[in-house]
Amino acid sequence: MKENFSNIEKKALRKKAHSLKPVVMIGQHGLTDAVLAEIDVALNAHELIKVRIRGVDKNERTEQCAQIEHQLNAEVLHQIGGITVLYRPEPVPS
């Protein structure tokens, strides 16, 4: 369930993410199952994370981010250079 954030909400989350360090690095092997699992763990723990993507061009980074959004039900809030800010709210306990 992907949420649609208002510009104000996105701006607040980007501001909150500014001081964060990247917690996951995507390297030469690309977006493997292990990397996706690590991103999933980080999102479960923190909701808001930064990911560094190295060694690929802008189009490839965009494709990788779309794959992360689709597979992990996360939202790319911001992407600049090789750094991507991802957000996935904590599931509400039932």
C-alpha cells in the first residue's frame, strides 16, 4: 500500500533524512536479493533510510529505485547523485 505524500510531508521527511548516513550500499553486483533483504531490514528498523548506489548511470539508478519501491513497498522521497532516500512507514499493529 503506497502512500501519496503531500509536498509538505515529503519536504519534512527529506529534512529529517538530511543528517542520516547511507545504511546500505549497492555496488558492482547491483540490486541482489541480499541487498534487497538488507534494505528491508533497515526500513523495518528505521522507516527512513539513505541508500548509496555506486557504479551505474542515472537511468540504471532510477530503475533500481523503481524495483526497490515495487518489491519492498517503499517510497523514494529524494534522489540526488548516488544517494537515494527511502521511506516506508511502520506497519500498524492489528
